[in-house]
Amino acid sequence: MGARFLVLGGAGDMGSSVVYDLYSSNVDEIIIGDINEEGSKSLIEKLRNSISSNSKISFKKLNIEDEDEFIKVAKDVDIIINTIGPFYKYGKNIIKTSIEIEKDYVDINDDYDATLEILKLEEQIKNSNTRALIGMGWTPGITNVCAKAGYDFLDETYDINISWVGSAADAKGLAVILHTFHAVTGEVPMYLNGELCYVPALQSKLLVDFPEPIGKAETYYVGHPEPITIPRYLKNIKNVTLRGGLIPDWQNSLLRQFVLVGLTEDREINIRGIKISAREFLANFVHQTFEQFKMGGVEASGFWVEIKGKKNDKDAIIQYSGADRMNKLTGWSASIGAQFLFMNKNKAKPGLYAPEALIDPDWFMQELKRRGLKLRKEIRIIEY
């Protein structure tokens, strides 16, 4: 595959999994764009020593907040894969620069407000030479493709309900903590009765049976992009809901307390003359004491997608679910999506896409299976 992939944040928890999969896939060239020089070079050495690959791989030191530096590194690549979070902070500026230099773009954006901001760039992207695929990770990403698969199978689709569960024992980065606090704060978007509306986070509990090693776990309304993008591309759906939760369950209770006292809010607090965001303060504290938060957890995260509608004039329910390491679910999906975009660049017109608008579900699920990621599928036709 003769393409040059630039992985922003490629030394990080999610980004390193993107790099791993690209390298294992023998793409032509991979450039790790990261501020972490030591981590990037260590990753390259590890890959070269453990995997037989024809891929060229190199490192470019990059501070993403320096736009000129970003442009210099990105100007000769074919596809930019952005894994730098939190996306509510960095997402829009990175994609805007990618559009300006007319590079194809993929990200793992999981923040609903960043998605809404990026959707405002839709016309600008259409008028450029850029194909932008956003939310191509675990959730959103795999969840969107599963929703599309169920939607295609049914004759009519009414409801799509999505749940995810994450474990502190399955995460490393600061960005995922910031994202979680953001997703559970205030009112969050859901698509209900044919309209996008906002509801209080951490409400509407749903007990979901995830594949092992997770099992049953409680999930609640949280802020994510799926209720925003899915109704745009999959028409005539009445409801799209998104719930998330943490395991073990004591973390959900603790998280709710953090929310109630305002510690997850992105508001300024003063600590002995030092001004800092309450969310940044709490996230850094949790990150630095992560071993305590891992107690009782499993090294796995999960997703569950339920599609309801009709098949042959009968009510039908399709469910997809899976569980694996968070970085695999996220990073490998982004790599698969980027490779699909490159292979189909002559078919896909310049424009803005969510996974459900571009990715072929059968091909994608086969690629997950080939990597050892198991997907559980259940179909129930309701007989009266």
C-alpha cells in the first residue's frame, strides 16, 4: 500500500496501537508525530524487534499546538490519523489545519461538542480535496459500523441503543480521564422521538450483558457523538441513545459524587493563588493515583449495540457486542478505517464522513476478526 500515514500522538496509549496495526499491515510508510521523543523511539525499536514488516517507520517531534510545525511535518503525507485528546480541546483546530493543507484525515474523536463544531466545517471540507473520517475508534467507531450493519439488514429501523463500559485497569492516558469527566457533566445529546435534544447525564440506567470477561454492567446516559452522527446518515430512525459506565461499579458511584460537587466541570478554581480547571485538577489527581482506581477492575472494555426495527413485516432486534483491550478496540479500528479510506480514495468524494457513512460493515468486521477481535451477534425475530 503506497501511502504515508502520519499518526499524531503515535506514542500514546491509543496512538501506539494505531502504529502497531499499520506496521503489522505492511503499509508503505508510518511517521509518528509526537512530543514524546523517548516514547516514540522506544516504540519504533520494539516494533522492529518483534514484527516482520516492510513498512518504513520514523519519528518527527511535534508539538501539536505549534501550527507551523504541524504543517511542516504533515505537508508530504497522504493521511493524517489524529489520536490526540481530549478532542473538545484539540479536535477542531487539528482538522481545520488538515483541511487547509488538503490532507485526508481520520480521528478517534469521542467528544460530542467537538463533533458538532467539526460538522460546521462540512461545506469547507466538501470544497477542499480532503476526505475526513471522524470518530473512527471504539465508541464511536465500531459502534457506528455495527449500527450500520443492523440498519442494512432490517427493512425498517426504529431505535439504535448503544452502551459501552470502560475499566481503569484497561487505560493509561490522561486524555481518557478528561474525556470521561467531560462526558458525564451537565446535559448531553440524545436523539429522541426524531429530534436531537439534551438530557441530564448519568440518568436512565440500563443493565447490559457484555461478553466476558466483563459480564453484566450498569450503563447511563453520557455525552458521545453517536446520537449526533447516526441520524444524519441513517435515515428515518426515531431514537438513538448512548450510555456508558465504569467497572467495577464503585467507580460509577464515586464518579457521580465528583459530578455532584462540581469537580468534573471545566471551571476555574483557585488553589493558593494557582488558577486551574477543576476538571484538569481532578483528572491529574486520578491519573497520578491510578493504581488505586484499578483495584477490582479487569483489563478489558466493552461495547454493545442494539438495533430495533422490522424484517419481513415482523419486529426484529439485532445486537452486536464485544470486549477487548481499549487500545486495541480504538487504535486498530482507526488503522483499519484509514486503510479503507486510502484504498477507496478514488471512490470516496472529498467530504466529511462518520464511520456509518463510509465504512463497509462486512469488510470491517472481517478485518476485526482477522486481528482476533471477537464480535458477538444475535438476531431475534419476534413472533406473535
